[in-house]
Amino acid sequence: DGYSTLAPRAGSDGFSTLTPPTPIEHRRGTLWEHAKTLQKQGFFLDSSGYATAFRINRKHQEDDLALNFDNFLQKCKDREGIPDELGCS
């Protein structure tokens, strides 16, 4: 499985390579509720290796989302649709 053979590494967020990542749909909290909303909109999210964050990469999106990715980034910059208690970078 690749997890048991790796040396244990844990960052300050508690992520460890000894256990498989928890799927987004099984995570709880405001961040993960927002992530689920983005997934419902069709975005592919990278949460592998993160306990308290996720990434959205243009090159991993379907064509229509990738073509409009600059609009998505502007909405993020304007904090449109992002819960007030979440940071964004």
C-alpha cells in the first residue's frame, strides 16, 4: 500500500505517511464543508498530505473549469463564496 513502508513523518498538522489519507467526504469542519461544495461544482481537490488544507490546481480540472480558472481565482481573491472564518492563499 505504500504507507507502511515509508518512514514516519508527521508535520504540525498531524499528517502521517503511515496511514492512508482520509477522503474529503469523511472530514469534518468548515474547511471540509467548503471543499465538498467545490467538489459538487466539479473541481478536483488535492488534499493528499494535508490535514488542514487542500489545493486546487488548474491543470487537474476538467476543460470547462480550466478555461474559466482565472474567474475562479478572482472569486477567491474577492472571497466570494468563501466562509468568513477560512483563510485563503
